[in-house]
Amino acid sequence: MCNPVSRPRSVHLGIRAGSPGTRRRPRTHRNVRHLSRRLRSAGPRLGTLRVEGRCREDPGDGGPRRPPPRTLRRPGSIHHGGKRRRGTGWRPSMTFRGFIAVDIPPSPPLTALADELRRASPSLKVVGPDQLHLTLKFLGETEEGLVPEIVTAIREACVGVEPFEVTVHGTGGFPSLSRMSVVWVGVEGAEPLARIAGALETSLEPLGFPPERRDWKAHVTLARVKGHRDLDRVRQILTSRRDDRFASHRVDRIYLKKSVLTPQGAQYSVVESVSLVG
């Protein structure tokens, strides 16, 4: 009588349930079952970042990441040249090259000096007679939306200043005659303008216009140096005219202007004006 062949038992190797060569799904090891129960009892403490309420999903779960938040400007602020400026809200705005100045009307002596300098050197770009002005504050690129606030600052700086007379007198060069980049004529009686210029430095800084590093000096730019030819002749002319009086002018208005650069030179136009009423 033949003995029946005993059937071998199934052998399970720990948690390697899906090892190659096995067809049956093996029973789960008791240690694995115990660990699963502990994980379920832990609840959301061991869950994903999404369960814990984080702002970004766990990158390991295969889901999409939330895009980073956009950088939003605070309403009422405008960026200008990389700096934040206070404005009046969200609005698109154009810019212009701005400055605050007093007009200096042409006079025969000033026109004659300009013509003499133009003939003396081709390296000079002489300012046109209808473009002469005395700058109180150079603004640079300026948001159009800031014009009302700039005009308010000008009006406040002019409080208590009545119309007055200035005299265009003397000549010179910046930074010096030996290495000049600007040819100028001086202005006498400009103490009220110095007061206005100082007040503008303070009131315009909160709008994003930094104060000037150099002290303000009353002058009218007559020409700009664009080369090196025949500058000795220019120096001779300026030295011989340094004590001349060229014009007198009554100042009764301060202008906010814009400058447009062209191949023929800068062209200026009025944006707003403020009267001196005392």
C-alpha cells in the first residue's frame, strides 16, 4: 500500500508579499497589521500636509502644487523707478520728465551772449532763448497721477512769498571753468527762491523724490558742453563777462514743467503753475 505524498506548506517571507514567482497573495504579516492599526488610530496627525491645512500640498502625494502667491501692491501706492510712491489708488499712468522752475524771459544781452558762445565752439549746445529757466527742483521721471500732489507741495512751499525781482548777473561753469560741463549765468536776489527750493526738498521726499545731495545755487543754464573743441575760447568769453548784468525779471509764478528730449535739444512745456500771492 502506497503512502500518500504529503503536500508541502506555504512559506511566507515577512512582508515581501509581492516577491517574484508567487501566484497567491500571501497573508499579511502580523507586524504589518499592527502597524496599520497604529497609523489609522493616529488620524490626521500623521496624514499629509493637506490634512493639516497647510497652504501647499505635500509634493510626495503626486498632486499639483499650488502656485506661489502674487506680490500685490497696497492700494494707494505707486512704484516709481524701483521706489514706492504714495498716490491716489489703482490707475494706469504715463510718466514725463519733470522739473519745477521759474521762467527767465530772453533779453538782448542774454541773446547776444548765447550767440557769441555758439560761434566760439561747436562743442556747446546752447539753450534756446525761449527755453531759459531757473530750476528749483529736478524731479526726473514723474507719474502723471502725482501732478495734483506735486502742485499742492509747490503751493504750500510758496505760502508767504510775494512777487519779487531777480537780476541775471555774471557767468561761470559747472563744476569749474577748467573742466566745465555746463555754462551758466548767475542770479541775484534769489533768496525767496532758495526758501521755496528748500521747502520743496522736504515736501516732495514723501512722494518719492529724494533730496538733492548738493546745496541749491541760483543759476540759469545757458549751454551744455558736448565735446572738447575750442573750449579755451569759451573760457575767455566767460571770464570777460563774469561781472556783466544781463537782465532783470519779476518773479510772480512757479511752474511745473516737462522736458522732451529731441535731437535738437530738450523742449520744455508747462504742466501746471502756481502764482505767488504772499
